[in-house]
Amino acid sequence: MYYLWVLLLALANSGSWLANIVSLPGNWLIVLFTAIYAYFLPEGDGQGIGWLTVGFLIALALIGEVIEFAAGAAVAGQRGGSRRGMALAVVGTVGGSILGAIVSFPVPIVGPVIGALVGGALGAYGGAVAGEMWKGKTFDEGAYVGEGAAIGKLLGTAGKLCVGAMMVVVATIDSLL
């Protein structure tokens, strides 16, 4: 019965990891599911997960957030992006990711993943352009910042996915040891 719980944790954490692609807080869901697991199946007799592991996962989730934010802000900021442009890029990222996943849903498995990534990048681009034009910049200036926001979004998502994968591995291994 214990290994069934390990499998369910691994599946829940893997699904949570995939939620990062559509700009949902997947790494924090990994922390939540692992904490619930640690509460109900505490460490002992070579089974269960300890609270030290949950704390380590929290630290990793924070690192993932910093990577995602820093990548997007750094590239857009290097291109002269305003706070308004970056804020609207974040809003555009979330909306674009969700819309992209929905629109591409008919293509099995890879459709929503690719749709969410492309939609998130396009949403970041559109949000940054709108924010910069709202600030009084020209379309070309906004587009330049928007390209940076889109590139930063993709780099940030890649970094966050790497951290999330490490989190899934750490939780799964600790649940087996």
C-alpha cells in the first residue's frame, strides 16, 4: 500500500510540474503535495518524507520564482522596458499561456504544452508592447521591449522547469528512502 502512495505523490508532483508551462504555480503545488504526504506519512522505518525535505523544496521553489522573474525582467529591462510594460507582460503571459493551451488542446499531449509556451511568449510580447505604448513610446520601441519580454519568458520558464524537475526527483527519491 505504501508504494501506491509513493506512485500517487510522483504522479501529482509530475502533473504539478507540468502546470509551470501554463504559468500556474506548479512548483508550489509540488511543495503542497509533498507537505501533505509528509504530514500523513512521516519519516520513519525507511519510509515517508521528512520536514527537512519539505523545507528544501520550499527553498528550491523560491529559487525557481527568482529565476523566472529575473529572466523576464532582465531581458526586458536591458531593452529599456518600463515597470508598466513588465507588469502587463506578466498579465499577458498568464492569459496567453492559458489561451494557448486551450486553443491547442485538440492536438494530443504536445499541443497544450507548445500552445502554452507560444501563447505565454506572445502574451508577454503583447503585454509589453501595450505597456510601453501606454507610456508614450512608439510601436517600434514597444516591440523591441516586447521581444525581450518574450525571450525572457521562455528563458524563465525553462529555468523554472529545471528547478521543478529537481523538486520532483528529490521528493520521489526521499519518499522511497
